[in-house]
Amino acid sequence: MTQQGNAGLPGATAGDASRSRATWDSALSSEEFAAIGGVGFEPVGQVLGTAVFNIGYSGVWGCPGRWSVTDDDAAVPPSRWSSSLSQLVRTMYAARRSALARAVAECGALGGDGIVGVELQVGEFPAEGMEFTARGTAVRGRSRIRPHTPFTSHLSGQDFARLVKAGWVPVGLAFGVAFAITHDDWRTSFRVPLTARNQEVDCYTRLIGHVRREARKQLVVDTGRHGADGVVVDDVELRVEESECPTYGSTRDLTAEAVFVGTSIARFGRSAQRSGTRPPLTIMRLEREG
């Protein structure tokens, strides 16, 4: 009697049922497919995780004021009007992690050990809000050893293979997100007159430098949560938006957002207990593929 599970498979017979496997799809190029195969992995399917969040409350009420930065890079709000942006930062983390968690759940359902080539995208949703999307290819190792939870990595198939050959394994995606606001008051306007050229606007420099450093610090903290030795960073975003000041008319506020995304990594076969208390190392890629 012919088994129903073989219906639609050309050339399949009852004797082939135990050897047949489901067809998989992937977002890998042919070079990536060959690379991960060379280190003992094969794709099991493309995975996708999405989350739509209504980003409305930032935690700031009234005018955020003009914060300053001391010599030790500490942001100093001048008054109670300078509320924290921690609520907005927590929402941005939650949105990205929700999308990633759903992609990981799909990976687990496919029997995958991890996801390579994860692409994180953030865009406006047509019915208001922001859509966060995590997309990648679930892979499974040709081994009896399985990780406790699937790993996630933004690295391409070739970079993933190089990492494994060098004795490292990806642990998970790490994020560093930071926001900062400065009020464009008369001091800024005085420094940027229409006739002034070729000079630094130090308040803008401090704004950008501060938000990038804060994002990098959060990236290291997130990497430490994974128990990893370091993080390979390949995606650094900086956005600066201008808006009308909610308190003082005819003035503006500048909001800077910095986002770092990287793959936390650990040495293959290392002991479970990391020696010493040295914080995770951040590694920036020095060259890109042509």
C-alpha cells in the first residue's frame, strides 16, 4: 500500500519514505551555501520574525532642556524638565528582541541549531507604528551535539565558516541602543550664524559623541549577558532628527539615535567559567567583501 506521505514526490516509493526529507528554502547565495557546508552545516529553512510596536511615548515631557557633558562623559540634565529616555530605549530593545525571538522559535520548529545571515530591518507600518523584522536562514550541524538554544548571527555564510574554522562559535545577536536630545537654544544659534563657515559646532559634536559611546557601552553589556568573549560589529547606525520644541515656540530640539548590532562570539571548547573579570572585547571589521 502506497504511503500518503510520498504524494507529489517524483519517483518516490514506499521504500524511499524513510529517506525522504522536506524541501527547504534559504536566503543564502550559492557561495554561502558552499561555505557553511564546508564546516559541517546545512540549511533547514528560511525563518522570519516580526513585531509591530506603537512608538509614541519617549519618557520625555515638556522641553528636554539642554544637557551638557562633563569631562568624564557623564550626561548632566539641568533640571526636572530633562526626563530620561529610558522608556524609549527599553521599547526599542523589546521590539528587536521580540522579532528575533520569533525567528528563533521558527528555527527551533525546523530542528535548526542556529540562524546565519540575520537581517534586522526597521520601517514604518502603514497603519501607524514601526515594524521590526528579523530574517535569516536556519542551519543545522551534521553532529550529535546540539546547542541548548539556537544561536543567531548577522554574519554571512562565508564569514560564519571562517569564524568556525578559526575556533569560534556565534552565540547571539547583541544590541546597543542609545538616545540623546539637545535643545537648540540661543548658544547654538550664535555659533551657527549664516555668515559663519568652517568651524566646529561643539554642542552637536558632544551630542553625537555621547550617543555613540552610550550605544557602545550597552552593546558590551548585552554581549556579557550572552556569556560571550567578544562581539563582532558590522552594523552601526546613526540617525539625527529635528523637531519643534514642545515648550518654547520657534525653537527646535535635536534627537540623536545610535544603534550597534553585532554577533557575540565564544571560543569553541572553552571552559564554562570565563577566567578573570575582563569585559567582552568589541571587534570592528576592518575590510568588507567586494
